[in-house]
Amino acid sequence: MMPSFLPDFVFLSPKVAKMSLKAASEEDSAPDIRLPSDIDWKMLDKSKFFLLGAALFSGVSATLYPVIVVKTRQQVSQMEVSSRRTAFTIMRHEGIRGLYRGFSTSLMGTIPARALYMTALEVTKSSVGTATIRLGFTEPTAAAIANAAAGLSAAMAAQFVWTPIDVVSQRLMVQGCTGNPSSPNVSLCKYAGGIDACRKILNADGLRGLYRGFGMSILTYAPSNAVWWASYSVTQRLVWGGIGSYLCKRDEITKDNDKSIGSVSFRPDSKTVVVVQGVSAAMAGGVSALITMPLDTIKTRLQVLDWKENGRRPPTIAETVRNLVKEGGWAAFYRGLGPRWASMSMSATTMITTYEFLKRLSAKNRDVLTC
């Protein structure tokens, strides 16, 4: 549900997103799209921002968690099994609880990791955006650079908290998984819960065990976040530019009939803004998922498979790559692509609309945002 108020607006001409070959007089008369101005870090009530953020994003995580479980099971499988069959098998042998294995552990880590992520994101975006404008970059270019830098720094900061949680929750996700998703053995579960898993991993491998795959996590999530935030910034401008082009064509007939009509201004309502943000986020999420999928598969293998049970040392990244190639060729790196694509697209759409809604709710001066 959107807030009952509309935000302050700034002007964005469609020619910002797409250069026009029309005459200058025609460009000047093109409709202006009044978009919501961004709320930066200084404008936020921090306590409200983090409190509401924890509640909102916990709900989002609960909704998307089953898709992540299916994706993880597929990635550790030694054979190709469809997402539907994997989900059906989990439900048949483990019930709905199987789709939420490790969720409580994940949720405990999500709140501090998300808080750290949002802090680094907003601080970096604000500082880099200001610096790039001062260096003479155009506003669209500065926004893309600031978003990319913010996504990169936010992902790196969050991984210090998230990697241990990820290791533990993923171990819980795949308990009973024998390598063949069609025949899981629930009796093979070795962890009683998140705390028990953390204790056993520390006893076996020390702190290093909880940070297994940390380097791959940085290589996976840092570029992924940078690509996503930069793509989101560009995609959103292109979508609004397309709307502006449509308005230009629609209004040309009216202007031809009535020469007294000047520049047309379009103020999108809150629902239109949310739809554009959601579509832009989904497109950016899909691109990011496709680019980083092989890295995510390698990371999951490094974090989940416990080779010491068979008296062997954990494999290196190079050995993990060779094992995947032996199992199914290069296609093995894309096991679970469907769930990950869906998860990242849905997550991106839900997260960005929730995030923008959260920022509006957490603004210090609500009166400034009211039209």
C-alpha cells in the first residue's frame, strides 16, 4: 500500500534519457515528466528507517525464502533436476518445513546485514553522487556511477555479517540431500539448528569455516550489486524516457490543432511510479542473475559441501570448477538459474518498491514531501 501523500517533484525531460533529432524549439516544447526527488541519507529519520526496515524486509525474506532453498538444492546436486521436481520432492519428503530450513538463522543475520547494507548504500550514494557532479559529470552519468559505487560498497560491507549466516543457513537448507534430489534422506541431518551448526563448524574448521567462500561471495555479490544498481538507474531513465516519447507523439496532434498550447507537464501518480520502479528493478535483477550465476554456483559449492566427512580437504576454486565441468559441462554452472532468476527478479522488484516506500515513511520532514 502506498502512502497517502505524494512526494516533492523534480523535472526530467525525456530528452535526458534519449537524444532527440528534432529541432531545439520542438525539444523545448516536449512534455516534462515530474519524477519524485530522491531522499538522501541526511533526510532520513535513522531510528524509524532501521526499525521499519527490519520489519518490512523480514516479511519480504519470508516470502522469497522457499525459492532460495530450491535454488541451493539444485546447485549442490550432482545431476540436472528441474526446479519443479526439486520443490515437489522437498514437499513430499519434508513438508513445508523443508522449504524453510535455516530460515530462523537467516532471519537473525538478515536484520544486521540489511542495516549495514542500507547504511553503506545511502552514505556512499550521497557522497559519490555529490563528488561526481562536482567533477563535471552529467546528472545521468553521475547517478549511474554513484549507484554502482553504492551497490559495490554495500555488498562488501554486508558480507562481513552475511557470509557466516549464509554458510550456516545453507548447510541447514541441504541437510539430508544425498546428491540426488529425487531421493533425500532426512535421517542424515547432522545439525539440530543454527546454533548447533555454528558450534560444529567452529569446532571442525574454526572461524575460517564460517567464512568459507568469503572471497567468492565478494566476487559474486559486489559486482552483482554494482551491475544491478547501475542498471536500475539507467533502466529507470529509459523507461521514463519511453513514456516521455509516447507523450510527445500523443500531444503532437493536439498542438497542431491548437498552436496556443505550450509545454505539457506530466505528473505520474504513486502507482505509476511504483510500476516503473518495479519493472526497472526486475529487468536489472534478471541481467545481474544471468551474469553472476556461475560465480554463485561455485560459492555455494564451497560453502555447503563438507569434504572433511570423507577424509578429504575442502576443494579449491579451481577444483570446484573442474568438478562442475565433469558433472555436467559448463551447463552445470547454471543449475538453479530458473529459481535464481525468479528470486532475484522478484526480490529486486519487491525490495526496491519496499525500499523506496520505507524511505518515504522515514523522511524527517513529511511536510516537505507533500504536494
